[in-house]
Amino acid sequence: MDLKSLKRDVLCNFDWLVTKIQATRLRDVMDDFRLATSVFPDDEDIRNVKETLQLSEEGIKLSPYQLPGQLLGRLSKETCNLLDVAAIGNVPSCLLPSHVCLTKPGGPLVHTMSGQLDKISSLKISENGKYAITASYDNSIKIWLLTDGIMLRSIDDVGTTIDDVQLFDNERYIAAAHADATNIYRFKNGELVQTIEKTSSQDRSRPMNIFSVGPRLFIVGFGYVKMVDVSEGFEPHVLTGEVPDELGNAPTVYTETLYAVADDFVAFKDPTHKSFTIADTAKQLALVRRPRIFQADDEEGIRLLTSMYNGNILFATKPNDRLMIYDIRNDKLVQNVFLENVNTEPQFYSRICTSRVGPYLIAVSSFKTVLWNMETGEHTQVFPEFKVRSVATTNGKQLVSCCYDDHNIRVWDTTRQEASKTTEADGKLGEDGEVFRQLLPLQKTTTCNHFTTISQREGKGVVFSLWKLHNGRAKRHYSVQNIPFNEDGKNLLHCLDDRRGFSRIENGEEKTLCIVNLETWETVHKCGEGNMSQYMDCHVVNSGKEILAGSTFQQNAMLLSTEDGHVVTTLTPQANENCYLIRTDDQGNIAVLHFHSSGLQVWNIAERKVIFGIKSTNGKTTDIEFELSCDGSLLILMSACSINVEGQCTELDRNSVLDITENGSLRCTLPVDEMFKCFLGDGQRLVTAKESVWTSRSSQSGEKLRSWRMPQKLMDGEVVDSRLDGNVLVCSEERVKKTVGILDADLGKMVASYTFDGRIRKCCLLCSGRVIAAIVDGELVTLRLVGSEVLPFTDTEDLDGKRAMTA
């Protein structure tokens, strides 16, 4: 097949791509692209699509129907008409981004590999740079082929959390240390060949550290050192005699912070952090020397250790975080141009590691990760948009990393330049350099097609903007710059309508609650009397006529008029303490006040009275978990409590659903082994979860209506919005908040999902469940729900509450 036909009919053909991904695996599709790039290495279209698929692995594995959204989110120019077809959303249902909002192909990031189900505890790379090995809190070890960006094999069910992994004996074996033992596996097939257990007298709460030199594996626990020389067998030897006392009694922490292996020597910190001990690994860790780096009365000490390619030791100091080099052969400290450059800007290094080959150092701090050439002093910042948990490199050109925001492995090529940034010309929402902080729908309705943002722009201060959706696409209606807000933009508490808002204004030292004109940010009415700045827990209630303002510093709650800001009345809780949390329904007819000691009070706002009270049966009222339905008719208690109605107390089991309209009468009790997720729409139904299985139930009887299995990435997710009776906005769990999805609770299936590269800070569901607006690492993005099974957008902005899915 000639190149033109190959691109038109196969590799750059959207229908072929989505069909093959569905029918086989993404890995099989990547095999086709690897073959094509070997035959046509200079074709830019094939290379761009190949790298786009490599970067989109996490999303496409979750759903093949993420393909059109991932293509549009990464490719900024035409590729064989591929984007034209993708923009139609030629699949049953998918989410399409407003603009290029993901990492583009052609930059330093080459592969994003998914497979671990929990955070990664250890990452190592082979000496030849071909393989990486990871251990995870999902109790598995995975081996990755870095050249192709694929997982070769997985060693599952290792039984417990692994603290550290190590490749040794020329990558023939894998060692994995955990709290109870160290396991040795064959690299080629994952076969377990030896388990080295702790003795009953050893502290099982402390992790073990492992390091290797050639075929020798050393296992260091609290008060002991063991060695396995696989060239002689797998039986461990307990090292005694000349082993330095510091080694067996040093506090066990992560391996790379305690040890540095250089040639046949190992250096480790002593307990005082003023020096380190050097031992000979070829002589059963016999003591070589103890060079004293700092005197006992020095403020500085040794914090991190790592070895260098030339056998020297590199270490970071505390508290100044200077980097220093120790020549292990000549017993002296070394100075060079690298140290002169790196120590001019001290950082708090959370991790340092060096290349297996060549003079490269990767220094990870809280703010950035820098790659240094230790011979020339040249340096560059790498992967600036990711908060790195662990990183490894063989030659300084190929880097492998994992980060805190997800469970992925990323492969980087440091010789490649950063891809061009998305600009307004590419359809980006917001101006170049604008950082978005807050996102609020204009109204708490399912058909809302307006939303507001708070952002920062250089030279324009904090900016408020109102956005309108037309045909599912967002356009800024108006904005006001230099508004009196702090940088995080949390001052905007509520939008009363498209012209008025309720806000906490900061004008120098003065802080007041005000009703403002959103178009000009002029104060229309000052709210309350005296100092009201402490009243930060505010809610629009009584069908928009009043504002309920509470404070952790004041016992009473205020009801303020939205017409003139005056105090209408004061709610005096039946408790001698301050309220620290308030929840209301969408119309603001019911309010739940939460107290530290007195539990919950459920108020009828219009009648200004307490309906009933709730207390925890275990005495810890702060532990009470509850949720109020959107219409305020139902309250679920996710912990065992007692209810007090007009002096009559009744104990309630966990997962009790109460009818507020009937003075807290018990409607039903849900299974205690299920976790409540949300009420649906008007509250007649609710959703619970047990592991990966979600269930919809009747709120009146608790009867099971439907069950379905959620995707792995979303099974522990947060329900962000369930006001629409069927479509529910779900976001992946807080630790890995990268994926959003629309769930059809009527059909029991995910309608569509979308996985970002960065962390989702805010998101909301708009336009009758048809549009998601999100802030992802400071960037504003909207996602439109389209597809062959989805009602098309019309020219009218209000869809009158139509459901997104057809019958």
C-alpha cells in the first residue's frame, strides 16, 4: 500500500482507528504505527497521530469513544481530514473539548502509560534504559518496555504494600521489599524464587530498605543486615562482625535518601546526619571509613544521598539544601562549575537522583524539577506541569517519572523542544496568560447555560467574567477587571441573577459583605450592620429573597434581604455554641445547621423554626455525615444517630433516609455495606455504591431499581451534580482528579467520559446535562456532549430541560 492510501484508508482514518481499538486493543493499533514509522520515518501525519495515541492511552483505555475528544484536545492542525471527522463525534456519544487543551505531540513527553490502580511507591529503571519497574499500593509490580511504551508483564497479588523495588544482577532479578519480607522474582517471567522473611523479634511496622551491587542484594532492617549473592544461590546470609553499628540501627526510610552505592562501596548516613559511613560490599559491608563532613555544632547536616556515574557521592544538606560532592576514592569534597551554579538558588529538594551513565542529576523540589549537567553546569527545567513523586534516568536524555496526581508512568525525551502553547487563535477560552481560579453556574438549575469565572490576568488584576453557551459553545459575555478580590477569587459567594451578585469585598483592611452590580462591581447595597466579614458561610434562601449568613465566630445566623441588604431577622439556634457548617436545598426553603457538640438542626427558613434535631449516638457529633436532597424533602444520615422531634428521641441506624416534610419520619434504611453517592433530581431516587457496583434505589422504600458496574477510574469518584433526573456529573476521586464523566442513571451506563492530563480544580454541569465547564490547572475548558445517540444542539440557548440521550 502506498503512503497516501495508507494514511487515507488506515492510519489517519478515524473510522478505522475507532473500529480497530474497539475490536482489538490499543496496543495492537500502536504495533501498526510502529511498523509504519519504521517504513515512513519522516511522515509528520503518521508520527503526530502515533504520539497522540501514546499520550492518550489512559483515556482511550477507559473508553474507546474518548478518541475524538483526545484527538481534538491534542492536534492543533489538520491531519489527513482526521480532525474534521473527529469534530462530528462520529461515535454513539463522546465529549469534545472547546480547544486544544492537552499535551501536544512532538514535545518532550513521549509516552503516558497506565496500568497501576493506586499510587506508585517505587520506580526504578534498568541500566540499559530499556525497562522500568514500578511497585504500587495496589499490591502489584509492573515491568514496562520504555521503547514501545507498553507494560510487558505484571506480578499481581504480592500480598501487601511494597516499600521498594530493585533490579539487580544485570536485570535478571527483581527484589521487592515490604513490611513482612523481601521477595525475589525472575525478571523474564515473574516467577517467585525466594522469600526472605523477618524474624519474629524484628519490628514489623518498619519498612525494609534494599540496595544491590552486581549479583549481591542487601536487605537492611532495623537492627539487622542480610545479603543474598545470587551467583552462589538464594539463601540469605545475616551479616555480623565488622558491619558498622549505624547501618543496622539507622532509621529506615526511603532507600534513595539513606544510601548511595558507588562501585563496590555503599555510603549511608549516620544517625547524627553529620557524616556518613562507607562500607565495602565485596567484603560483607566491612567498614572502610567514616568521613566527617560537618562538626557536631554545625547547623548543617546531611539529608539526601545519591551516587554519581564516576563513583563519587552527591548529597544534599539541611536546612540550606546545598548540594555537595564527596570523592570516595580520595576522601575529599569536590568543587566544580555545577555546584557553583546549583547552589546560587537553594531549593528544598524532596528527591535527587543521578543518571546511570553520564554526568546528569535530576533535582526535584516542591516547585520544579531540574535536569543538571554536573560537568558543564548547564540545566533545564523538565515536565513543569507535573508534580513529580519519583523520577529515574539512565543517560539524562530519557527520563521516566510518576507524579502525585495520577498512577501513570511517563517517558520523556529531554532533547525535544516544548510544543507550542495553545493561544486565543486556537480557540482557547480566555486570554493568553489568564489563570482561572473559580467557576460557578449562574443558577442552580438543570437548564442553566450561563456561568461565571474568577481569573487573574497580568496587569489586569483579578477579573470577573460572565460566559454564555450557544450551541454548547462558550463565549465571554462581559468581564470586569481589577475587582476587589484576593488572588484565589473565593470572595464571590453567589450570583443572584445575571446582573447582581453577593460577595465579600476587600478594600484594604476593610472587608464587607455586599450586593454588587456584576457588570461594574460597584456596591449596590452593603449587607448587615457592623462587621459582617466573619459571615463566610452564606446561602441564597427563601426562593432568592434572602441570604442566610453563618459564621464559626458567631452563635446566631443572619437572614439578609437580597433587595436592600438589611437584616431581616436573626436565627438563634437551640444550642449554646457556634455553627460551623450550613447546607441548604436549591430553593433555600430548608437549612441544616451543623454544630460541634449539639449535632444537626434542620430549619424551615420560611417559618423560622427548627423542625427536628440530630445527634450522634457515639458522642462525636462532628462525625455526622449527611446529605440533603436538592428539593429539601429528604435527608440521609450516613452514620448512626438519634433524632429529636418535639422532645421525643428515636435512634436511627446508619444510612437512614428521613422525610423532612413529615417531621423527620423514617422513609427507609439502606444496606449498611453500601456507600451513599447522591440523590437524583427531585429526590425520588438515590444512588449507592459497593466497590465498583453502583445501584439506584427508591428513596421512599429503599427498593433496588438498577445496578451497574462503574469503570475503574470512576468507581470511587465524586458525584459533582445530580440535579438532572438522569444525567449525573461524576469526577474521579480527589487524589487523582483528572477524569469527568456523564452517567445515565436511568440506563445504568456511562454516557461519555473525558480524561485530562492535568488536575481538575472545578467543574459543573450545564445546558441540561449537555455541557461540562471545568478549570484544569488554571485553564478554562468546556466539553460538549455529542454523538449519534445524543440529541443535537439547536440554535436556541435554552433546551427546555430536554434529556441528553434519545429514547
